[in-house]
Amino acid sequence: MYLDSTKKTEIFTEFGGGATNTGSAESQIALFTYRIKHLTEHMKENRKDHSTERALTGLVGKRRSLLNYLKARDINRYRAIVKALGLRK
């Protein structure tokens, strides 16, 4: 499996501040980004997989909502997470 508990713990530790801080906006955005990258690679090989395409669209929307929330609450945290994940070019 591409996303096991050790990878999740690693993501939460790096972006959430600790392995138990799974609900912070930064850790959720990082987790969604990891999953989006994986599904994007899957879609490159399987263009007709519509269920994966729908799941990918949903994840992108969830990440966008969390980024909007973070931008409205604390612009510095927003800029830090965007820079750390390389979301903007």
C-alpha cells in the first residue's frame, strides 16, 4: 500500500508538529498533497479510470478549502505550507 501508518506519522511529524497532531490544517494539507501526487501518477497510466478521477477532484477541492481557511486565518502559516509543499510556481 502506498500510504501506510509510518508514512502518515512521518507526514504528521514534519508538518503538524507531532505524530499525534493529525487534525491541524498543515498536516491535512500535506497528507492530501501526498495522496494527490499518487493519484495523479495513477491517472497518467489509467486515463479511463473515472472513479479515481472523481476521487482526485474531491481531494483537490478539500485541499483548496483548507488552504482558503488557512489563508483567511493566518497568512504566514499559509505561505509557509505553500512554500514547503511547492504548490505555487
